[in-house]
Amino acid sequence: MQRLAPALRQDNVPLDLISLIKTILAATKEISFRVGQGHLSEVMGSTLDENIQGEVQKQLDVVANQLLKDILLESGFVKAISSEEEDTSVAGNINGKYIVSFDPLDGSSNIEINSLIGTIFSIMEAPEGMDASDPDLFKQPGHKQVCAGYVLYGPSTTLAMTTGQGTHFYTLDKTHGSYMLTERNIQVPKETSEFAINMSNHRFWQAPMAAYIDDLLRGKEGPRGRNFNMRWNGAMVGDVHRILTRGGFFSYPVDNKDPAKPAKLRLMYEANPMSFLIEQAGGLSVTSQGRIMDIEPEDIHQRVEVILGSSDEVEQCLSYYSGN
Ligand SMILES: O=P(O)(O)OC[C@H]1O[C@](O)(COP(=O)(O)O)[C@@H](O)[C@@H]1O
Ligand SMILES: [Mg+2]
Ligand SMILES: [Mg+2]
């Protein structure tokens, strides 16, 4: 079994990028330890503060954010960071080559039920000639990512990561504190009979998504001629991990539940990194209008519709929008 750094060197990943990845992963090892301590850790529970999205932050969100932020800003590798838990981007080293966006804890409503949570990150090169505090540093489409990944704090701590040369799984060996390469070149099967969507929003969806899901639910007797199974983790990291492992369809579509918030997932630190991982594993990741990684961002916290997973099923879903 190979350790992470030699595996990345073998893929000719630049040494400064490897150092940055190792820096992010050092924070995730600490988060993994704290998550594993559960209620033994004094960091469980809620703070009274709300983040910019108006959600009550869990204490663990705050701690995970602080760990990542501190280690990244101290490293000197980054020009700026942006995080779900920071209202604005935070300036780092003016000479830093990279910018990092992250969701320090994804699936935070799962914390108190001891279920799946994770950290999602996305790395791009910083455009030259811009100030470290310039929020426009982050206004680059997802296809500019040089690395993306998540760490899933499940029964084992698993890293899924891509540097543009396939998506690979690594497992944290807690006896040595090292991420070990456990599966190279993950492939998302083209076909699937499993879907993930928050069904409780059905009445708020647009007609094409409702029609697509209704046809899946009709199973063997419906137009698809086979039965479909459903899974929903309430944490995108858990759902995407299942899809990378055995295929599947995932969507958080636009809905009219809250007109001020037609989409739920965040482009910069949820949709873009997951899209890079899924595409590098042969899957598709789109909105009903086009490829997610081609979206020109306008805001570091912008939300976006997400439809991703096994390519045949994503295409099936899109055919309901195009009427084909
Ligand atoms: O509450 P719902 O509708 O089940 O939404 C679940 C979705 O919300 C998220 O948890 C949002 O992430 P955060 O926990 O980082 O806010 C996604 O991971 C997940 O897919
Ligand atoms: Mg999240
Ligand atoms: Mg979060």
C-alpha cells in the first residue's frame, strides 16, 4: 500500500501542491480525532451565532473551520481562503500560489446523531496581479480546479481526491496517522438503479424533475421497466461517496420552497469539488442548464442546482428538461 505523498509524486503533482494538500490533510486528521471522540469532546453542541447563510453553527463546524483556516494561513502556500463559515474570503500570503475553498463540516445536522459528516475542499491557482484580499480571486469556474477532495468521517476516515488524473480513495491509518492509497482510478458505473433526493421537497420541484422521479418510483410497471432503490444521507459527502463506490443518481434540484433560496448546495465548496471528483471517475455533474464546472461564479457563497452521478441516469433526467 502506498502513502499519499509518494502516490502524488508518481502522478507528477507539483511539490508545492503536494505540500498544500498535506497541510489540509493535517487539519482533517485533527478533525477526524475530534469527531471520533463524540460526546467526550467538549466541542459538541451548538453555538448561539449564526453564519452568513442564517444557519445555527454547530460548535464542531466552528472548530473545524478554525483548524483549517489557521493551518492554511500559517502555511504560506495560500493567497486566500474562502469557507462556508466565513462571511468573506480571508487574505493569506500575498505570494501564495493557491487559493482554497472549503466546507469544513458538511452534513452538520448529522453531528448529534453520530452519522456521516465530512470536509470538502477545492484548490485553484491564484490569478496573478491581484490583491490577497480581492474577492475576485475566487471568481473562476470549476474547471480551473487543480485539486479537489473530501474527507468522510465515517466508520473509517476516507479521503477521495483528484488532481485531474483520476479519482482515488485513501484511508486514514489511525495507527500511524497517514493516509494510505487504498483504491486507484475509481469508476462510477454508467448505469444505476439507485437514486438520492430529498423526497419531502417533491411538491416544490419543477415539473421535469418531478416527472423524472415519478417515473423511477413507478418501477417495473413504469416506463423505466425496473425497480429503483432510494438512499438519502442528509450529507452530500455521504451520498457522493456511495455514488463513487457503487454508482447512483443524486440531485438537489431547484425548488420554490423558499423563493429567496431556489437552490441549496454551494457552488464553490460543495458542487465544484464534487463535480471534479465525479467527472474524473467517469460520471456527470450538471445543472438542468449545463456543466457545473463551466459556471462563472459571482459570489463565494452562491448556491447552485446539482444533478450528478452515473452518466446514463443523469442523461435520462436531463431528457425530461429538453423534452427528448
Ligand atoms: O436538509 P436536507 O434537505 O436533507 O439537505 C441535505 C444537504 O444539506 C447539506 O448538508 C448542506 O451542507 P452543510 O451541512 O455544510 O450546511 C448537504 O450536505 C446535504 O446534501
Ligand atoms: Mg455542506
Ligand atoms: Mg458545512
